[in-house]
Amino acid sequence: MFELTGKSALVTGAGSGIGASVARAYARAGAAVLVTDVDGDAAAAVAAEITAAGGTAKSAALDVRDGAAAVVAAEQAAALTGGTLNILVNNAGAIAPAMFPNLEEDAFRRIIDIHLVGSYVCSKAVLPYLPEDGSGRIINVTSAAGLQGTIGQANYGAAKAGIIGLTKSLARELAKKQVTVNAIAPLAATAMTQNIRSNEKLAAKTLARIPLGRWAEPDEISSSFVFFASDGAAYITGQVLPVDGGTVI
């Protein structure tokens, strides 16, 4: 039920962190994976690692804000399994922390563009390749910041809240095609959370809000992505799954 054999996946922001872990997990589950990242070398390294372990993967440099490049990536991912793309994971992200009075407009727009507009661009690019047999999946990455807000990252919180709205709207629209659209809100020890984890005061405050009292490793997060991509989640759509140690209880 949770195998992905014979399916293809496109994972954005997969050169490191959660995206890389998801790409590896999909390959272990049997999927052919196109590993994409704005850093093409990083994406290539992850794809090479997957191939060396016996999986099927290729890589491509992809700025998710570039519609033409997203279309090419969708074509490449679909070609891995003969023309059908089963799974898109919109994971690419960035941060630009600043308290609101100091948050410049270009930093606000940049984070919105990467997270929210990027998810729109890539979702639209894969539409022609998603099957209507119940195996089509779009999995977006949101955050507790999108559910609860966050201090010092109004741009990030707004982008992640927008992704939740996009997820629910697409889930309604694409249900007629039997394509499910869900979101995962993870909390893990990655490069994007390094600034928090390396600051003793911020790290202590964050851990105090996590009932399990620790950060997850990316590999602890990726299993939820395998579930949403699998046949076991065929009747789940429009949902947001926090994988955050209980942070948003």
C-alpha cells in the first residue's frame, strides 16, 4: 500500500534538507525521481547518491519561479516513466528574517515568490502529466508559521499561509481528476532552521514550544511524504498534516 514502484516524482528544493530526504525516501519506495534545486550541483549530488544506492533518479537545476524551466522539469520527470508524472512535491524555500518595521518590500516579495508563486508555477507545469487514475499527487510544504504566524518572519508566515489556501483550493478543483492535493507542515533540523538552533536563546524558546522536546531529523519527516504519495492516502485531499513534534497542538 505504501510502495511507489512504477511511479515518478518531481521534488523541488531537493538538493539538501527535507527535499533531499524525500527524494531518497521516494527512491527507496520504488519511485523514479527527478531531483531539482536552484543549485544544480547539489541536485546532481543527491541524484548520484540515489543511483549509487540502486534507485532511479536524474537531476535538473530549477528556479521554481521560472515557468518555462518548470515545464521542462515536468517533461523530464514524466519521461522517467514513459510520459506520466505521478507526484509533485513543492518543497523549495528560503528565508529572509526581519522584524516587520525592518522588512523590506523586496525581501517580502522574494519569499512570497519562492514559496507561494513557486508552488503555483510548478503545480501548473505538471498538470498535463498528472494521471486521472487516482495516483496523481501534489504535496505542498507549509509550516507552523503558516498556521500560527511567527515573529520576525512575516514574509515567510504569509507565504506558508498562502500555500495552505492554495492547497485547499487545488484540492477542490482537481478532485474531479482524481488528483489529491495535501500539505505537510514539518519542523526539522535543516539549514533553514540553523539560525534558530544556533542561537541559545531562540533555540531554548523553540524547544519549549515542542512537546516532544527535540528537533526532528529530515529522515523522520520524509515518511509522511511517502504516505501522502502512496495508495494508502488515495482518499485524503485538502488536508494539512503537521509533522512537528506537537508544536501546533
